[in-house]
Amino acid sequence: MRILSGVQPSGKLHIGNYFGAIRQFVALQEQPGNECYYFIADLHAMTTIRSGEELRANSRMVAGDFLALGLDPQRSILYRQSDVPEVTELAWMLSTVTPMGLLQRGHSYKDKIARGIVPNHGLFAYPVLMAADILIVRSDRVPVGKDQKQHLEMTRDIAAAFNQAYEPVLKVPEEMILPEVAVVPGIDGQKMSKSYGNTLEIFAPEAELKKRVMSIVTDSTPVAEPKPTRGNTLYALLKLFTPPEEWPQTKRCFTEGGTGYGELKKRLLGLLLDTFRAARQRRAELERDPGLVEQVLRDGHDRAMVVIGQVMADCRRVAGLG
């Protein structure tokens, strides 16, 4: 089963990225029969990043982060979207059969406009480029959360429209709903997001990470009193990181009182560092050998092109191009 997913290099990875997607990506490559394609979506990131230097650096950084967190280039194919110009060629071909109404109904586009983002063609046509990403490797399944289902539905509609207009050369993918993961709260209690500036970055220096953890917003409950658990950011983050066999004891620190928030924050910092210790060490090694990351991306590109070349030959043939 061929699986595809991508991540935008829009900033440094945080624990919300890990629990929401990357952990599942690593698990998928371990399952027998899975053929995993993962790409760095730098073309998509152009809708928000206007610095070429920043985008290039972010792309290398995110690729290194993936490798440090357990993505195995021997079992998965990792490549950079912009290294495959055929993606934009296919996106144009798909755009000629994509109804305007389909794009106008896009939740993501409407949400961004509602948040005050200036509309442009890149934001509007984003689903077409995304469809090209998925269809160009003949994906069988695409991992998505429930809030991303519309994206895949649009891809399926676009593929069906192309197949109907020409010949059935594009595989219509199926969704793979990722397991429900509790929303990871940021240090201010809102959903963790780079745009809110409330993240806990996986590979931040330890001193910076400590400062962020210790700044998690808490209430003024005295040390001796039981602490509220509902809507408590620190409680939710500790539950994510605490081993199941240790959780009852940690939970009692909230329900029975006697433990201050400062002590609980130190416990969270220790758990966070322990969880990502090996990944942080591996990330430091990769930073000392940046050529290795680029080599992985080149190898991933070459392996992906075996399938991409076949798909594009079929699409050009039926469309009368070349």
C-alpha cells in the first residue's frame, strides 16, 4: 500500500507536530507492506514565506528533523517538492478540469480569508497543487485528520474529473484517518501553533525549552490545594508525556494537592527532554553533516521519479502534450 503525506517547512517543529502527525508517519513505515512517500512542501509554503533564504533553510531543517525523529530513508522516500517540477506541470493539467465552485467551497481558503490573510491565487488554487502531490505518485492512501477530510475529497473529485475528460490514468486515493489525538495545548492554553507563538519546539536549546515550560500559564491555586484538571494546560501536557504506569501518581498531584505548579513544570521538562533525547542527539549529528540531509533528499527524489515519470508520461499522452 502506497502512502503519501507532506509537511510545510513554515517553521520549527513543535510537539504538536509530533503528536499530531510525525509520530504516526514513523509508525506507518514500520508496518509490513507499506510504501511511504513523504515530502517537504516548500511550494505550498510560498503562500506564507516571502524570503527565499528562509524557505531554503527551513526545508533543510525540517528534512533533518524528520530524520532525527525516526524517519528511515531505507524504508521511506523523503524528497523536496520543488525538486520535482513535474508536480507543477501536473497541477496545471489538473487545473484545466477543476471547477471554480469546488475551490470556492474550500474550508481552508475561507478560514484564511476570515483571519485577514490577503487572498491570492496560490491560496485559492492550493487544493489543485495538493492534488498533484497526491496523484503524481499514485498514492493508495493519504493520512488525514478529520479536519482535513475535505482536502482529500477535493483531490478525489479532481482526479475523477481528469479521468473522465481524458482516460482513467490517475489513481483515485482513499483516505486514511489518523487516530484521534488530543489537541496539544500551547503554553498559553490555546491550541499549539506557530502562528500563536505558543509552541514548545522539539529541538530548541535546553535553556530556551526550560524557559518556555516554566512560562506555561497556570492559575493561582495554592500548593496545598487540589489543582483543577479540566482546561488545565499543564495537566494536559503531562498526560501526553507521562508513561501510563506513572500517570496515576502524577494525576494525584493534581487531585490531592501538596504539589506546586513549579515542581510539576520541572517534571514536564524532564519528561520532554527524556522523550526526545535520542532525537535531539541525532539532530545535532545531522547539523554537523548537512550534506547527509541533502543526499537523502536527492536519493528520495530519484526513487520517487520512477513512479512520477510513469504518471506524467500517461498524463501527457492522454492530454496530447509532447
